[in-house]
Amino acid sequence: MIPSAFAYERAESVEQALALLQASGGEAKWLAGGHSLLPLMKLRLSTPPKLIDISRIPELRGVARVGDRLVIGALTTHRELAAHPLIREQLPALADAARQVGDLQVRNRGTLGGNLAHADTASDLPAVAVSLGAELLVVTPDGDVVLPAEEFFLGPLVTAMPENGLLKAVSFPVPPGHTRGVYEKFPHPASGYAVAGVAVTAGVNADGVVDYIRVGVTGAADAAYRAKAVEDALAGRAPTQEALREAAARAADDGVIAGDAFASEEYRRHLCTVLAERALRRALA
């Protein structure tokens, strides 16, 4: 449980961080909250020769409304995501998911950027990111890169992040004001990770039919995915109990559902349906 030897440097700016990464030949790892990286290092599943501490870079913090989007700094902690007034009001699904991450210590130190960039298949926040069409704003020595969340998560701990990139912020479209966002998950009893989790943001118009719906699933497949089959099954319909059940039954259709030591493929498919129905009921209550 002791990591291999490594060097440590602290960056005070984005420019310095990128320069330090280049100087390491791209072999260094970013250190923010550390709750994902350090356990891997202790098990020697990750052996970076250098850690670059980015936790005190001011450009990576902050929450701001920019046009029709909410831009959230990569270093925003889960605790801040759950409590920030703008996020609770305009991205309630994100606040709901952040409130359910890990334990108090993890929520106090773990960050939005670290959670998404680590891309654990059982992480909570990717479900919200893919459901709402978030964009990851990445800085590289060659310029800024914008990565859609739906194209970012490629597999377990694998993303589309450029090797020389630093995640600066995440930009979320703000859903219409008449919608409600929620997150439901079945947590592993020891770790709190999602055996499966479903994020829903939805609303009905004046005619009583669903005119906005976005659904994301995490924990059930090799990567978080948008459950478009659920959206298509419910869009334009009144949210009756029958309609919600029929739509929820499609929650596993858009992902390659995986079984492992914690849950079989069949059980995860069942969880996707159950959690999707719960989330739809809450969002459209």
C-alpha cells in the first residue's frame, strides 16, 4: 500500500501547469483532490514519475452563468456543487448527484474535473454530464479544445482527453425553467459507488405533455451513456404511470450493459429500469 517514488511540483497557473507537463514528457499526472489517483498509486496500478498539484490554480475555480450555459470550474468540489445556489437552481440534477457522491470527506476534497477526467464507470456525475449535453473545456499548449460529454467517456478510466491537456471547466446548457432535474442510484454498500445510476431532467408544457427530457445512465456499462430510447419513448406524451413504465423499460437499450463481481448484467438491466422509473416519477411529479 505504498506508492512508487515520485516527484512533486505545485503549479500556480494554467500556463505553468502545462509547461511542467511538457517538461515531464507528458508522463506526469495532475493532482487536484486526489481521491481517485492516490488509491491507484498506493496499489501501484498507477506509477507516475511526477505529480503536478493544480489545486491552487484560481483559473480552475468559479461558477458563472454565460449566456444560456452555466460554466463550472474544474476544481469545484462535490460539496460546492451540491450547495451552490446557481447550481441548485439551474442544474438541480447535478446538485442532486453531487450530494450522493461518496462520503463527506470525498465530497469536501473531490472535484468535478477529477471525477469526469478519471472516468470511473461507477462515478455519479458523468450521468448528468451526458444527459444534459455538457461540454468539457480543455486547455492545451496548442489552444483550447471543446469536448462534448457524450463523446468524452470511451471506457473504464479511458477518455478523449488530449494527453497534453488540462480540464479547465465544464459548460452545461441550462434547461428550461419549467423542468426539474434529479438523480437516482443504487449504491454499493461499502464504497458508495453507483452499481447503477440514472439522471433525469424533464418537464411538461401547458398541454400536459413532456416537451423536454434528458436521461443519462452510469454504472451499468463500460461508460456513461445518454438513454435516448427513454427520451424518445416519453417525448410528446402525457407522463402517465403507464407511459413512465414503458419509457423506463428502455433505460438499458443505449448501453452495452456489463456484469462484474458486484452485479450481473441481468441485475444491472433491472436496476436501470427501476431507477429510471423512480427518477422519471420524481422529475415529472
